[in-house]
Amino acid sequence: MKLLFILLTLSLALWAKNPLSFATLGDVVYNDAKKFDEIKELEAMHDIRVAINNYIKLANDTKKLGFSVDNKEKGVDAKGYLKRLRTLSAEHDVIITQVRKRFSEAMSDEDSHTVNTMVEHGVIDPVNYEKELVTYYEEYREDYNLSALKSIYEQYLINTKSTQKVDSESSETRNQRSNDAALERARAQRKLKQENLEREVQEEQTREKKRVLREQKEALGIE
């Protein structure tokens, strides 16, 4: 049974993209290492290229240690792996901050190659920059290759139309509700008028009957 467990653990480690140990922290820093590697040759990255290379090397070494922890190899300390992972995470945050800064500068400088490449490789979350990216695409799509922004723009249009449709439906619903309420009030007023008219007719008939009866009694000398 123990042997089966060890074989299963080894199999999972071989198939896993990243180490399973402390994956919540590890997945982010390992996955972004590949993204950083894909954008490091951009001219905008020239002053942090060394930091990116150092980060990638540390990420690869730390990942190997993580797989050793997964496999429960003798002499491997899980706490030591977690400590290295936290160091890697701190360096990751520094690079992310610099990347976002370079992205904002590229947007301002019309460096469309940098903008498109960063979005394409996922180092920038388009959700956080949707408004800016849509505006940028509308302004420069005829002048530069903005293929990575095209799908974002198309999805934005779909979402906008859906929102407008919902708003339109809401407006129609409100109008219908208002119309229904007005119709109901009109019906209630007509009903009240009809009831008042019927009551007046009934009262007039009662008075007329009393008048006729009184005249009959007077004619007969009853009163």
C-alpha cells in the first residue's frame, strides 16, 4: 500500500505543471516566470532584464525543490522550500510592479508593440485596464498591429450591447408597469363613477316611490 502511494505521488509530480506543495503560492510565481521570459526582450524591459533573468533562474531552481518536496525525497525540507517560495514571491511582486509601470508608459508613448505583446502574453490583466485598452484600440487600430486587443474590444462591444439591451428591457418594463397602473386607476375611477351613479339612481327611485305613496295616501284620506 505504501509503495502504491509513493508511485502515485511520483506520477502526479511528473504530470503536474507545477509542484503540488504550496501550490496556491507557487502556481502564480511559476506561471508568471514564463510570461516574464516572453517579454524580457522588449526594449521597454531593458533596465529590468537582468532582474527578470535572475527571477527565472530562481523560479526554475525553486520549482525543482518543490517537486522534491512533493516526492518526499530524503533530506528535503518543506519549510525551506516555503521560505524560498516566499522570497521568489517577493521578487515576483517587484517585477510585476515594474512591468505595470512600463505598460502605462507604453500606452502614453504609443508604444503599441509593447502594449500588444504584454497583453498577448498575459502579464497585464485586461480586466483592470479594459477602459484604457478599448480607448487605445479605437484610436490606433488603423495604425498599428493590435491583434491582442481586438478580442478584448469585440468582447467589450458584446457586453455593452447586452447591457444596453437589459437597460432597454428595464425601461420597457417600467413603462409597461406605469401604463398598467394608469389603466388600473382609470378602471377604478370608472367603477366608482358607475357605483355613484347607480346609488344616485337608486336613491332617486326610493324618493319617487315615497312621493307616490304619500300622494296616494293623501288622496285616500289616510293621512
